[in-house]
Amino acid sequence: MKNATFRQLRVFSEVARQLSFAKAAQNLHLTPPAVTMQIRELEGHVGMPLFDRRGRQVALTTVGEYMLVYARKILATLKDAEDAAARLQKLEAGQLSIGMVSTAKYFLPRLLAEFRREHEGVDIRLAVGNREQLVQMLHANEVDIAIMGRPPKELATRAEPFAAHPHVFVAAVDHPLARAEAISAEELREPGFIMREPGSGTRNAVEQFFAEAHITPRVSMEMSSNETIKQAVMAGMGLSFLSLHTLGLELDQGLIAMLDVQGAPVLRAWHVVNTSAKLLSPAAEAFRYFVLERGEGFLASQFARHVALGAG
């Protein structure tokens, strides 16, 4: 392994994360043959294959799983060294790795665009996943900062709330409940629900709502995509419970109905999170302060009208 390069380790880590040579190549701005070459060279240094390749399917070998642990440690140490050097130079430059839950994609890119205008020297890398995946990314030091709803209890983190995060019940515009007022939790027992997947913050929030009401809803489908859930709801396939921040366009155009459910909107909070053990780079600290100072006002300007409607 003494001849392995950091470049090879970075490529190996990304292929292991994506379990796809093509996706890794896209994320690393390389060609698939270049990724394949880097992996083959690293396997030559190790002396054993790191991946099982069967057509387009890729899986880590047992050796690959062991090597991934050490590769991530090496890359994390290198990143800490780079951050320390940047801090000593007092530069707000370099790479900033941000993890976000999928629901945050409806506002975070626009917030990042504002941040980039003020910090042009920062190279931003975004990773998207559900809550459980983000916790794993934080634990593996794959991201500097995470934007998420419910902060992790599994890790020692600094989790700072920066904005309200309302969740609402929705239905097709022609659903009978769309015209009802003061809908009780009991009335939601029978209609089929289209739920986010287990492990997502949205799923946790709705399960807590029904648990407090002593109701077990009928789950007709589970999906990991907010967009697919919205399309299914609009097609009349069931009710759902979603972050209000995913619904701006559909509500503005009257494509989906927000239900008047007692106890809703269910208010959670958006958090900016980093592990307690991690010393943030100047770029990461600048982004953290930016989110804490601007995040609430930005979201309020985008979604305040819908929050008022839901609360009314």
C-alpha cells in the first residue's frame, strides 16, 4: 500500500460510496476509464480485488470493506490537515462538503447561490441522503456540515436550529377531505397514506404525530422521493404528510390541497450540524454563520404565506 496515492484513495472512496464507476466518475469529473484505471492500480498495490464486478453491478469485497475504513481515515486526516493550513492562512477558500436531507434541496441550492456570491473562492460539494445516511456521512467525516431536521443522538454533534420546518397533510384537490375543516386525527385512520421511507425525518415526524394521537394509519405505499409522492397524491392515490418546503409550486398553482388537520402544521426545526470532534475550516465556519444568520429570513420570505394558511 506504500505506493498508493491520495487520488487513488479518493476514487476508491467515491466508487464505494456510489457502488457505481459511472456515478463516481461523474462526481469526480473524471471519465469512467480513468476511474477504472485508478481502481486497478490501487488493487495492484493491495494485491487483492477491492470490488466484485458483475456487469453493471458493483459490490465491495471483504478486503474492500476493510480497506475502505482505512482509506476514509487517511482522507479525513488529510482534509483536517488542509483545513488547518487554510485556518493558519486565514483563508475562506478550499473545498466545503455539505450534506443535506433530500427535503432541503427545495431551498438549499438557492441559499448556497447567495453564499457563493459572497465567498467565490469556496468550492462546494453537495451530498444528498435521508437522515440515516447523513448521520453515516457525518460519522465517516465525509461531510463538514449537514443540513437536516432531527439532529442525531447517535453522535456527539453541535446541532443549531436556524429556521422553523413545518410539515403538513396533503391530498388531491378533489379529495373529500380537501374541503373539510378541523379534520381530527381519527378521520385519518382509514384513508391510505403514501409515506416516506423508514429512516427519513419526515417519516419519523408523522409517526410521532399518530403515536401521540394513538392512531395507526393505513400505509398503502412507501416512497423515498418527495417528487414521486407528490405526483401520486395529485393522482388521487392517497394522502401524505410532507415538509411544507417541498410544496411551494404545487400550492401556488392549486395542484395539491393542504388539509386542515387539527394539530397541523407539525412544527420541527431545520438544523445546521457538525460533529463535535471536527475543527471546521474557515469556509465551513463561514457557511455555518451564513446559515444561522440568513436561513430563517430566507425560508420565511419563500414560504411564510403557506405557513400562515396552514396555521389558519
